Amino acid sequence: MFNFPQSCQVELVNAKEHKYFLAILQDSTVDRAHRTLAAFVLAGIVDNYPPGQEAALQVSEPRPHRTTAGR
């Protein structure tokens, strides 16, 4: 398995590049090969790197829906 150097993980998270790879994964119009590569890069970003894990989770968590019930 390929091992991402931590310096690459730090640089990708600091530049917020993980957002690009998450967007590729979520876009069903992107071909499977490119989505597979995006998943591979994201795996490298989050592997044994808590700041990368946190950054990926923050982007991928759904936002709560606002309701006007009770107003």
C-alpha cells in the first residue's frame, strides 16, 4: 500500500484540498476511475492523521435542517 508522508497530509489539509476530493466522490457524473483515485487520495489524507480525519468529517457532515415549527 502507498504511504502518504505526513508532510503531504499537512499540506493537503492546510490548503483545504480534501474538499476537492470529497466533491469528486459526491459527483455521480465523474467517471468511476477518477472517483476511485479521489477515494485513494482521501484515504491517504485521513490515514493515521487526526486533523485530516476531522477536516474530512467537517465537510461531509450534513447540515441540520431549519424548521419554522413552533413559531
